[in-house]
Amino acid sequence: MENTIKENILTLKDVCISYTPGQNAVNMVTADIQKGLITSIMGPSGCGKSTLLRAINRMHELYPGITITGDIKLNNKDILKMNAIEVRRMAGMVFQRPNPFPTLSIYDNVIAGYTLNGIKKTKDEKDEIVENSLKNVALWDEVKDVLQKKGTFLSGGQQQRLCIARALALKPDILLMDEPTSALDPIATNRIEELLVELKKEVTIVIVTHNMSQAARISDYSMFMYLGDLIEYDTTKKMFTNPQDKRTEEYLTGKFG
Amino acid sequence: MSDKAFKTLLWFAASIILIITGGMLYSLTSGAIPAFKQFGFFEFLSSSEWNPTEGSEKYGALAFIIGTIITSILGILFCLPFSLPVALFIGEYFKGKKIASLLGTIVDLLAGIPSIVYGLWGFYALRPIIMSLGLSPQGFGILTASPVLGIMIIPYAASLSAEFIRMVPNDLKEGAYSMGATRAEVIQHIILPISGSGIFSSYILALGRALGETMAVTMLIGNANGIPNSIFDTGNTMASIIANQFGEAYGLKLSSLIAVGLLLFLITAIINFIGKLIIKRNNL
């Protein structure tokens, strides 16, 4: 890892996010996130980690009264000045609770990004996208004979992999994951983690997690946030073996959080 | 008050409702029996004759059943383009905002306006328009009654539909937005398909209201006793024939009107049952 040339895909500069004026839920966060790696964001509940993640694909705009200041650049483009819809196609998102669309089949769930955006594809192109996306998440062999069944028939872990496939189908530059295994059992969690390590060849991953051992297992870089501040950001290895800030150390050793 | 006494009181109050409903059904049935006996149940349903001439009296409900169905379904069609957007406005677009609750309150107020006021509005506002368009010489008829009926059922259809639209889980909407969908695309591809059966059931329940709506319809439909030839024609619904003729009816005619009432009671009950069944089955 140390030998590869660093290429930043996402740069955050002085990012502040507030739900109520004068009160920053995320406070002056500055960080560069490298391409082709997994970066985890850790911290206790309410530290602003999900809030920060959701700013990257401009999900906050769906709700009134949330202000974002600072610079967020994805692939050198200022996403706060771009069209939100373009930003969201570049930055895929996977949520806490698996959320396949209940009225759609497995097949249609994978292709949903295209249907929703009104992008026309031929049957062959769609078949290819569905097969590749499901293979990417190691779900193809399990579901290839039941593609027309509803996505909600699958188990929780399978549903979450389906949601990852759905996000990947749009070929995003970055995949944002908001505690994607918190609703899953340990075996399903394990499979998702293995999958993510495989996937970083294809896509940069930023994962919010409250599970420290998960961050340690899969991420290359880790951020630790506390009360809206980015306390520490370093290679995962360094953060877990030699944290620089006392608060990071206390969190990692289970003194709070 | 002891627990036991309280429980007995509740039992008593609850059973009163059952007794009243049961009593209603009983008196309707017993009142209708002479008509059914005279004409036969299926003959009564399938005949459109309404002949009160003494000696050759003959009554059948078909014209009114058809009148009711046409008026109500047209009413639903008039209601749909207003109530569905209103439901989306309240349940999705401006969900949780002041303007949505304001609109919701106004829509609910519509439900509180007495039927006769709607009738007057139809009579003085809508009827002249129908006449000036040359759709009907007197301005009375199904086409005059059904838009008024449509407006009257907006609150029932809209507030229940809005509830189903509101219930669509947020994470599904966010999932769609996160892939770059626009609001309109989320509504079209996610919200409407998911809340579809609920919305459908709200229209079924609204249809139940429309079937029995009496006063406004009676004032506007023209009160003709035959099967209407077209939607421009005059007619009668099951409720309006009863309202019109109940006053001076006796004997076989009275029994026939009660029989129409019994049929209306049963149809409305079945429609409501179907609506509630769909809601139950598709609980989100």
C-alpha cells in the first residue's frame, strides 16, 4: 500500500454541516480520501459520521433546514456546485437497513438505477449489467434462477448484497456505506466484509461503522470523529496500534462510546 | 367504579351498536319481504319497471342500481384528478410542512359541509353551466350529479391516500434518491407502486360513501325512473328514489323502497368490507 501512488478521489475542506443554525453537527472537517481503498469513519453515536457521509452524495437536500459549508470535491469536481442528481450517480449509497424495492423483482432491483433515471437499455445490455453486478457481490449463483422473484424474498444478508449490486450497477466512482452490516447477523456481516475487500479493486469505499473491529479488519484508512470534529485520520494500522489523540485511544479501548 | 362494573358498562355500550345494526337489518329485511314475495328476489333485481298505477303495480330496482353505479363511478373519476394530487401534496411533497397540514385541514373541512349545501351549489353553480353547454335542456342529470358527488368524496379519498403515501418507508425513498432519481421519478417508480393497493382501497371506501350519498344527488339527478340512456340523461340512484318517494309511499311501493334500501345497505357493506380487506392485506 505504501508503494502505490496516492490519488485522491475525494477531498473535504473545512466542511461544516448544521441541522440548526449556529450548531455544527459536523465541524470543520478536512480530509483527503484515496482512490481504490476502504476508508472507515468511526465514532460514538451522534458524532456526525453519518451526517458527513450523507453530505457526500447530497442526501441532506431531501430535508429542509440543513446547511453545508466548505468544499467537497469528488474527482476534482465541486459537488456542492453540481447538479445533485449527477452527484448521486457518481456516489452510490448503501444504507443501514437493507432496502430493496419491495414491488420490484431481484432483476428489476439491480437495474432500478437505470429505470429510475429513465436511461433506456436493450434487453441484452440489461442482462449483462444484472449478471455482472450480481457477480460482483457474489450473489449471482444464489439468485440466478429466481431473478424474477421479489427482492424482499431474500435473506437480510442477501438483500444487502442486492442493494450493493444495485448501487454498483450505475458504476459509481465511490460507494458510501452507512453502517451496512448493523442489521445483519455475524455470518452475513462476515460475507459483506469479505465482499468489500474484493470490491475495492472496482470502487473506492467509504464506510461508516460503529464496529471498531470491522474498521480494523477491512479498512485501509480510518477516521475517528467525536462531537462533530474529526479527531484523527490515519492508516488503520497506525490508528489501532498507536493512536495520536487521547480521545481516540479511549474510544478504541472501550472507555466510552 | 369497580373494574367489573366498568367492564359491564363497556360491554353494554358495545352491544348497543350491534343491536342497532342488527335491528336495522331486521326491520329492513322484514319491510322488504312483501316486495320480494310479490315480484321475486331476482326479478326485483333485474326489472327496471317502476309502475305505481293501482291494479298493475310493478316495481324493480335495476334502473336505480345502474343509476347508482354510473353516478358513483363517474364521481370517482371526477374525484381522482383532484384527490390524488392533493394526497401526494400532503403525504409526500410538503410532508410535515405547515402548508400540508393547512391543506389537510381544509380538505377535512370539505367532509363537514352538509350535503344539502353541495346540492345547492350544484343547483345554482353547476347546473347553469351544464345548460349553457347544451348538455342537457334542464341541466339536471347524471352529468350534473356526479361532479358534485366527486367533490364530496375528495376528503375521504385524499386523506386516506395521503396516509398510505406518507407510510412509504423513508429508506426506500432515500434508496431511490441515492441513485439519482428525481422527485417525480421517486413518486412514479417507488411511492405509487408501494402505496398503490392502499390508494386503491381508499378509492373503494370513497366509492362506498358515493353509493349512499343522497341529498345532493337527489337535487341534481333529475329523478327519472328509467335506465339512463347516457351520462347526459336524467336518472335516479337507489338513495335518491327512496328520498324522493318515501313520503307518500305505502303498501307494495313502500316495501319496494325498503327493499331498495336493503340492497343499498348490502352493497355498501360489501364495498366497505372489500376496501378494508385490501387495507388489511397490504399493511405496510
